[in-house]
Amino acid sequence: MGKSFKKVLINDERDDFLLEVRNLSKRYGEKQAIDSISFSIEGKQAVGFLGINGAGKTTLFRLMLDLLKADTGNILINDIDVSQNEEWKKFTGAFIDEGFLIDYLTPEEYFYFIGKMYNLDKPTVDERLARFERFMNGEVIGQKKYIRNFSMGNKQKIGIISAMIHQPQILILDEPFNFLDPSSQSVIKHLLKSYNEETGATVLISSHNLNHTTDICPRIALLENGVIIRDIKNVDNSAEKELEDYFNVE
């Protein structure tokens, strides 16, 4: 895959990163989207959140990123309550959907804008973009058009890269394989796995793509009706059969 990711410095090199979700609930009208969920994720883990559409994956991630207000409970990242303090944003990268993008910029302008937010100069941004050259496949940089004029697949690529370019301590991606062709899915799968292993960053992905998620994540949380019904260790894809049985039954 070419260049390697540099090791992430975790809050002045602390390696005891912890994300805690405590008694989290969210209701939309009559629908209980998230129902009293509690769990913790230690540093350096790659965790996949699997479930059918409507299981609560995207709502959970939006709550984690303080994009939604919880009805009950809270989320702590390194003891920081995400709803009370924005310090966690300095070491978090995320992409949920195209609403995260500034679509009247070109991809280059957008990447440099993100870089500036994290005190990265243009040469550093360019150096980091080189890691994603194969993922971009000659279709993102140098196209002389605004993000709004790109395909959904290339918008997805731009969003994922923008979430990773500052090499965050925690990376949160909602359905990262959506809109991507099989080749690009394979490339980003390897990039995410490498990012977790080479930097020690925590990687959280939600997906309904069973195979890609089990390839990346040694821990799988299975959601159903807003509840984590199984928390599965996944060593060498050991969880795949159990998950296949669940989804086939469903």
C-alpha cells in the first residue's frame, strides 16, 4: 500500500484512551432508536457496529459526536463529556455523510482547510494525501471541480480522507463502504486496518457489510432495535459464522 501512517501521539503519548457510553437512550417520536446502551472501548481497538438498517448505528454515532442530544445518559472520551466540552474534537476524526463536506470547495481546498484546522501546512497535507493515492484512483485531486459536482462514490472518498488526514486518535466512520466500487472497498478496508495497527488509533465503523467489517475489526457489536444484543470477539474472522447465522435468520 506504499507509505505508512505515522504513529499517533495520544494526548501527550498517553496510551490509556477510553471511550465510555453510559445508559444512552434516544427516541424519535414513538421509535426508541437507542435504548439504554452502555459499553466501553479502550485505546487501539478497532470495533465494528453491525446491524440491519434502522438498528440504531447512525444514531449512536451521531450521539457520540454530539450531533444529537441524548434523552438519557452520556458519552465520555478520555473522561471528557462530549456534550459539555469540545476538547475531544482535537483528537477525533469522523465522517457520517455528505453533510460533513463543504461542497462549494474543490477537494484540494477542502483538504487544506481541514489541515489548517489542525495546524498542518500544505506540504504536510500533500504528504499525507499521498497515502490515499490508490484510494483516490486519479478521480479526486486535480479535477478542477467543486465537491458538489463529484459522484457519491468520490464524495465518500473525500469525506473518509478528510476524517483521517489529521491522523486522529479516534476515527468514527458511518457506512464507509457505501457508494464505493469493489476495488475501492478493498483499498479502504486495508487502509483502515493499517491505520489502526500502525498508529494505535481507535477505529469505529458502522456497517451492514459483514465481510469487510469482520476483516477489519477484532471486536463486533451487534445492534438490534437500539440495543447491543451481542459483543463478540472476532479473532481471525471467528465471528463471521455467528454473524452470518444471525443475518440469515433475520
